[in-house]
Amino acid sequence: MSSEPTANGSLCGINVTHFQLHPWATIATFAGCIAAAFLAQALLKKFSGKGLIPDALTTSPEFLLAVVWGAGGTVLLATLLGFPISTTHGLTGALVGAGVVAVGTQVNFAALGKGFVLPLLLSPVLAVLTGAVIYAVLRSFRLLCGIRKEMCVCVGVEQQIIPMPQPSGIFAAQVLPSVSLTAGEEKACVQRYAGSMLGINAGRLLDTLHFLSAGAVSFARGLNDAPKIAALLLVASAFDVRSAIIAVTIAMALGGLLNAQKVAETMSHKITDMNRGQGFAANLSTALLVTTASYHGLPVSTTHVSVGSLLGIGSVTRQAKWKSVGGVLLSWVITLPCAAALAAITYAAVKWLS
């Protein structure tokens, strides 16, 4: 992230433009998707539905269509509304919803609880703890190195209405631009880091690490989500692992480029107030947990882990926005039943029409 003029001409403010954010996130996500073909085989197997529902059902075109519509419709709606829900929750709910309509009690609910629900429930809690610990360690290290925070000064242009005397003796209002200078409140100005580490400016070093950690989160997202979606394509004879991963990679990249802004705004501003150092800690926590879980075949949610990490940091800094968090948590609760219901309706409708 870098300092750039804000919309009103201010010289302080951390803005990441679409041009800066999207290419880097897309490239890192693409790399994570490709790595998934080699490092996330357990997730590929798990989200094919085998072990959760009868094997014969996993190859049914009606079942696959219902799962795609159930999960895809739920995630798309949430994305348009700006709610950071879980693709994993959507897929899990859709698998169960379509499975219950198709085979009833033959759905393996024991496998569902142990292999899906438990990791999904525990991962945000672990992320809260990990985010808080990583931030506390990094903060202690910063203080030990003598790197301090400082506030920038905001310089901008304001429009002022000034009465100007006219030759006729009448005063007329004129709008004139004037330069303003203010230290602003803490939220109005940007915290910077003064000092150096190993001869490198602390602020620039943090900017670089923050940028790289954002890429690590995008990589982890690709590594975690691509095999789940690709698993649905593998049952079709037209796809092998490589072509399925490529198809999902392209879809995820396009989706991120076209529709990520609302969710990004929620994650950046509505969970907790944070500076660049706290954002770096949240990224580090998220990337570490999601990458580890993906490698071991645990179906966690990148979104849930990221929100958990932010909440952990917000709890330490006492800046967590619990009112907004309540809305996010509510969206998580309704994801599973919403995806399940949509998949169930789709499966029933397709079977009825056929």
C-alpha cells in the first residue's frame, strides 16, 4: 500500500486502486489454484461428495447442477450485497441439501459433522486467537526495535464562499479554493512508522511486507477454494484434474476482478479500524492458517479465518466494530440453510422436469 492523494486532494491516506490491487491479487490467486492440483488432493476428494453421499449420486448430472446452483447462487447474492460469506459453507450446504432430497437418510451426517462442520466452526475461533497473538508479538518486536508511530499532517483544498464587493456597491458571493492544513483526528490521518530496521526505512519495509502478505492471502484462497469447486467438475468425463483446476482458476480470477469491491470494503473497514501494521498481522495469520488447513485437507473458509484474524486484532486494540460484526455473523449462519434450500429446490425441479 502506498500514500496517495485522496479524492479531496489530501496528501495523506492509504489508497489501493483497482489497478494496484486486482492484478496482484489475481496473480497470487492464480498461483494458489495451480498449486492446489499438487498440494490439496485431500480437498479434491472430500468435496466430490464421496463418503458424504452414495458414490452413484456424485456422478448424477441433476445432483451436480443442483449443487452448482445452490452454492453459486448463494455466494453470488452475498457478494453483490457485500457480505463476506464462505464458499466452503455454500458448497457444504448445497451438497447436503441436494443429497437429502435425492437419498434422504443415506446422507452420512457423521462424516458431515467430523469432516466439514467441525473444522468450519473451529477455524474462526482459532483465527481470533492466532490473529491476537501474532499482532501482540509483532507489536512487542516493533517497540523493542524502537520503531514508533507518528501521525501525518493533512493538506487539502477547501471551497470557501467569500462575499466580494462589486462596483455597484452590492456584495456578491464568490466560491474560491483555499489550501487547508490540519492535523486532523486519528481516523482522518494516517499512522506512519518512523525509524529503521537493518538500515531500511520502517514504513517502506512494512509497505512491502503488507503487499506480499496480501498476495499470500490470495494464494491461500486459491489453494483452499479451487479444489473444492474443481471436485464437482472431475466427475464429468470431459474434465481431468488439470483442466478442472484451470477452469476454476479462470472463473475465480474473473469473479475477483468484477465483483470483489463490496466484500473488500467490508473486510477493510467494517470489521475493525486498523493501520498497515495491523493489516499485515491479519494477513499473516490468515495465510498461515488457511495454507496449513488446505495442505492437511481441512475444509476451512478463507473468509471466516480472515474475519477471525481481524476480530482478534480488533479485540486487542479495542477497535472491533461489533455492530457490523453481528451482520457478518448472521450472514454466516444463514449461508448453510440458504445454499441447502436452493440446491434442494433445484434438484427437485430438475428431477420433476426430467
